[in-house]
Amino acid sequence: MSNRRSEVRYDVVGALWAQLELHEEARLRNVSVSGALLESPVPAALDSTQTVQVAVDGEAVAVEARVRHVTPVAKDRAQLFLIGLEFVSLPTSVLQSIEQFDGNIAAIE
């Protein structure tokens, strides 16, 4: 069998990390000015920093958050994960929506 790769590949010796960003919708279970609890079909890496897209008044806003816990749960024969996030930076628009929570904040990706 011949090697069909067009580029040279190199073996990695030691630890070399990479990050794979997945765009999955998640259900917002609860939220506060310090963090949020999401229900997601995929887990997130514990202690990783994630950019979360939050819809506020129909506008997508990026929020930096650190994953503090991941708990697997079964729901309707599907595997889901409860992901606890701690906000690292919270834009003013998101902070104001949370403080005056009236259902303006929606889907998180």
C-alpha cells in the first residue's frame, strides 16, 4: 500500500496539544451574573475556556467562560451533559439582560 498523503507528516514526540472547536446548540438551564448551566449533546473539557455565543434580543454576543463541571445525564434514551460554566468576561448587554431577566436571553451555542 502506498502513502497517498500529499504533504510530509511528522511524528510528535512528547506532549503537543490541539483544540477542536465544535459548534453545537445547547439548552440554557439556568443563568446568573457569575455563570450558567447548559444541557448539551456533547461534553466540554473540564477547566477549558470556551467562547459561548448567547442570543440577547436577537443579537449574537460572544461570552468567554470556563468549564467548571461536566455531568453526564440520560434523557429520553439520549446521553446529554450538564455543563457548569463560570463567566470569565461578561459583555454589558448580557449582564444587563441577566440582571433584568425577562426571557430575552436564548439559545447558546
